[in-house]
Amino acid sequence: MAVGSAFQAALGMGLALLVVPILALLDPGFIPGPMLLAGTVLTAMTAYQERDAIDRKGLAISLLGLLVGTVIGAVSLQYAAGPNVQRVFGAVILVAVLISVLGSHVVPNTRNLIMGGGAAGVMGTMVGIHGPPISLVFQGAEPRVARAMLGAFFTIAYLGSVAALALDGLFGRAGVERAVVLLPGVGIGLALAPVVRRCVNRRRLRVAILAVAAISGVLLVLK
């Protein structure tokens, strides 16, 4: 959680794709709700630090898609719950990796913002990985703008997913307690972020994170 948080705060990626697959292998109870609730602290801090770079209109449009996708994801997860839930997690993780690898330049227009937000809502509510679909929309933006927009989007997305899970009876007191376990990692990651921003090669980091996520996804499917 500390490593993923440091990468996310410094470079705008790393939290979900790195942390979720590993947590799913260690203990599926940490995803999606606990990881999302703990991650809200990180994304809110990121958005606040660069709040003047947020495009409020673009954010509002993407949130319309997010709302629909979150509901679909919560319903889908309820039907997927059971002995095969880890395989479902693994499959969705592999889809997220595929989107990240194959995604081409996407213009942040109304249609793409809605589609990206919707896909993020479905994937994020099911396994806690909102990033790949919506990140594609902002991949051509200035880094500061991308970090601010994604931070704001993820904050609202994470809280919305947790609320949807709670309404479906899939997140409760035990989930909150697990989220508290993850919070120290968030704090350490925020403290390390300035060092990471100076020292880490973004392209190599992206390849490494996608590799870890892909391997973990395959292990979950085969488990």
C-alpha cells in the first residue's frame, strides 16, 4: 500500500493496478471496499494539492458515466460473489491491463468522458481498479492537469463505489476495520511521493506495474 500510494501520488498511477492484485492474492477481503476507502484519503490529498488545475466541466461529464457504471458494477459483483469470486477479480484485472496496453490516444470529449467514466465505474466497483479506462482519456493532458483530474475523479469514484457496495450489503464494519489497516501505508506513500517523482522513470514503472498486475491476474484466474 505504501509503494502503490507513493507511485500514485507522484506519477498518477500505481495504486490500484499494483495494490489490488497483490491484496487479492493475499486476502480478497481487502478488495474492493477496504482498499477503495483507504485510497480515498490519497486521491483527495492529490486533488487538493493541485485543485486549480481541475477542469470542472470535464469532471462533471465523466461523473455522469461513473454513476451509471458504479450501479452496474455493484449489481454485477453481487451476482459474481461466491467460490469463483477470485477468478472474476483476476479476469477483470486482466481486462484492465489489456486496456492500459492497447489504449491509443483518446480525445477528452463528451462521449469519451462518459464512456471512460462508465467503464471505470464498472471495473472499480467490482475489483477496485478505476484507473485504466479514465486514464486513457487524460493521457495526453499536461501531467499536472492529469494528476488533478484523476485525483478528483478517483476520490468521488472510490466513495461512490464504497457506498454502492454498502447498499448491496457487500461492505460493512469489517470492511472499515480492514481499511484502517491500510491507512498507514497511505501516509508513508504520501511522504515518499516527492522522492519518487524525482527518481523514478515513468515509462519503466508503467511496464513493471502492468507486469505485476498481469501475473497476479493470471494467478487469480488459475487459483
